Amino acid sequence: MDLVIARPEGLYCPPGDFYIDPWRPVERAVITHGHGDHARWGSQHYLAAAPGEGILRSRLGAEINLQTLAYGERINHHDVTLSLHPAGHVLGSAQVRLEYRGEVWVASGDYKVEPDATCAPFESVRCHTFITESTFGLPIYRWQPQAQIFAGVDDWWRQNQAAGRASVLFCYAFGKAQRLLQGIDASIGPILVHGAMEPLNQVYRDAGVALPDTLRVSEVPKGDPRLRQGLIMAPPSAGGSTWMRRFGDYSDAFASGWMLLRGARRRRGVDRGFVLSDHADWPGLNWAIAECGAERVFVTHGSVNILVRHLREQGLDAQAFDTEYGDEDDSAEAPTDATQEPA
Ligand SMILES: [Zn+2]
Ligand SMILES: [Zn+2]
């Protein structure tokens, strides 16, 4: 018996009668993490990992009916044993382990295998069947060690400072922003953030994640020298808006896994691209799949067909799951075919 099947509402566990990251409102939803394509409004009961509670309540509403589990804690529901295990993607992200009559399935949600100081590290969980994402499921996607990326941001910031220019860094507000804050050298200068980011920074701080001090851009008067010395962090939507005018002369950059692609950088029109992703790269996906020991693999979103074909060539029983998950980084950047060249 399949422990997870694709239904119009989302991924469904028939013996347990609950959904995992449903895209339509359901009675019981197990949520892998708080990104908008996985945690949606309107379900009656939510179950998620305890470290993600603040994120889910800030995004879905403080009043949601939410039960939380510590990582590794087991509960039983209709004879299905369920536990949540760190996915290493963002604060509170979890893989869902299901066990029923000796069969073990793991639904990973989004994950990465490189350690991230702002969340618990990815834990490999043995299973018979593994449900994986494939956002960066092409052999061209190979991440540099994050220390190198952070050092690159620091250098760019210092150079701008020396030239009297503001440094505007665009990145996704939940997960990426906090990982960057944690990784950069905060002694270089003040860090200013767009108003949309600070509430999420606060959720991380409340959860015990150490982040450097940040100032809201709106708290700094026009013409204040901190605007030119500082690192300014903003969500991609702020790019090209009137909000940018206050910075005068600036250099801008975008931090995303898609920045590996010259075309994506060109479309963004930014001075610099920093290749930093909260998703596993091609070696990371393949490592996670091999490590869990599964003989059967379902691929949910991203470069589904390419990963499925690759896994079949390795002798695995691999197939696609049709889902409505996207990419929080910006799906508009995803290549439409596999031939786009890395730069
Ligand atoms: Zn995500
Ligand atoms: Zn996702």
C-alpha cells in the first residue's frame, strides 16, 4: 500500500487520513515548512515541527489550530507512526517520516544538506520510499561552500563602502535573509533592512537564533551616512521601486541559486549575483537519495523529469508526483529547458 498519494488537494496519506503541505484547505495538514508554497492558509488542523511555530503563526495567523512536535518525537494517528526530522532548509523545516505496517516513507519537503547556522542540520532518515524535491535537479547546479559566498558579499560591501556607494542586497525574506545575516561580517558596517524583513528576523531571534543587529531603513533619515556605509537587505520586490531612491548611488546584488545562470542575472539587471541557495544542489540531492536507502523515489517539483531519468539509470524505481509547489526564490528564474548554460 502506498503511504502517500497525489490528490487534487495535495499529497495524501490514505491510512492516516491527512495531507502533507496541501495546496487546498483540508482537515488535517502536516506542514514541512513555512514557505508560501508549502504552508497554505485555511486548513482546520496543522501539525509542524516546534521550531517552526513562530514562522507559521506569523504567516498563517496566530489563531491557527497548530500542534507541534519536537524533532524525532513520534505520534500515532490511525496506526500510522509519524515523526518530523530536520530538513536543513529554513528554521523549523522538517522531513515527514511515516511508518505503517513495517513500511517507511519519508516526504522531505524542501531541503539542503549543507549546514546552516540558522536551522537544525539535515538528518538522513532510512526509508523504503523517499519523496524528494528537485528545484536544482540538474547536473550544472553545484554550490560553492557558503563561507566563500559570504566572503564575496563582504568584499563587495567593503568595496562599495570605500567608493561611497550603498550596497543593496536582494534576497528572499524568509530563510535566505537570516542565513546571510548570520554569515556575513557584521563588523563592516551597519545593516539596514526593508520593513518586510524585520518581522521574520524577529521570529528567528525569538527562536534563539543569533543574528546581528539590524535597523529598519525607515528608521534612518534621508541623507544619513549610514545609508551609504550600510548593507541594505531587501526582498526582490523592492527592486526598481520608489523605495530605492533614498539610496542615491548604489550597487545592487541578488542572492539566489539561480544566479548561477547568466540569463537569470541578466534578467535581474543587478550588478552582482551571489549563488546561495537553501535547496540541495545536484550532488546534494543525489547524496540524500542514496543515503536514505530508498528503492523507490517520488520527485515533486523542479527539474522532475531529469532527476527521475537519472535515478532510473541508477536502478531506482523513480517517478514524478504532480504537485503545485513552486520555488520561493523566484520560479520566474527557473530555466525552461535543460540546455541553459551555467556562467
Ligand atoms: Zn521552501
Ligand atoms: Zn518549495
